[in-house]
Amino acid sequence: MREKPVILASEEVARSRIFRVEQLQLRFSNGVERTYERLRGKAGGLGAVMIVAMLDAENVVLVEEYCAGSEAYELSLPKGLIDPGEDALQAANRELQEEAGFAARSLEFITELSLSPGYMSQRIQVVLARDLYPSRLAGDEPEPMRVETVNLRNLLGLLEHPQFTEGRALAAMYVVRDLLQQRGELTL
């Protein structure tokens, strides 16, 4: 395993309500020094969850929400921050109720994913939610989210949908699809 670079200096160069930009001075094991920048989450943040919510044995719940980064309404999996006092499974069930109007009787941690580890420290916990039932909680969303479904057997077809672009969501659904297939719960 390679030796990690030594952090010679670290300085916060910008801050917003939810992000901090940090500049790092690094020295690599071969003596080369470089300046890197990274986007950090809010100090004391507890992380986030992304929920692969199975409406039935094959169909996953997607929600449509406005995304400021792309300046468009996008389809993705329900997701959100873990609140103080919650674990990932509790946060997943709460976010699912707030965003999609379902709660789950069965929740299972699947994996953790990063978006762009070259400059972001954030990771997201992927949770499989099953045995759904209607339940809605008020959340922080500015407008109701439209709910759609996608069949796990047609994930490539989802890429043709002009409102679906999120790589983490696609990766999470592929992981769940393969896991369910390995367990014999889904045949392709």
C-alpha cells in the first residue's frame, strides 16, 4: 500500500451554509509538493443516506426534485442527511416518508458510495428498503416530489430518460440488483 501524502498545511478558503472549501498543501513520498482543494461537508455532519426502495420484487421508487446544480428537475433515488440522534436506517425510513410517501418495514444497509473522492469528502450510505406501505411525513422539501418507478431489469433503459443522470443512484440500483440476483430473489 502506498504511503499517503503528508498534509503540510490546511486552510479553509470559503464557506457556505452547507459546504466548506479547504486548501491543502501536500508533500508526496517522492518529495513533490502540490496544492489541492477539497469540498467538505458541514462541520459535525452525520452523513447522508440514499434509499433503494423496492415497491415490489422488481420495481424501485424514484423521486423527481429540483436540483440547483443542474438547474433542472431530476429523477433519482430518495436521499437526505442523517439527523442528530438517527442512525442510517432511521434516516432512510424518515427520508423515504418525506420524499416518496412510503415507509419500510424492512431496512438493510448495503454499502457506502462516494461521488467524487478526488475533491469531495462526502459519502452516502445506500439502504435497501422493502415491504413498503403508505406513510407521509412533512419534510424540508419546498414542493411535493413526483414519484416514478423503474424496473431493476431495465436499468440501461433508464439512462435514456432525460431526467435521470445521477451516477450514485445508478450504481446503487446495480449493486442492489446484483445482490438480489445473488440471493436468488431476482432473476434477469
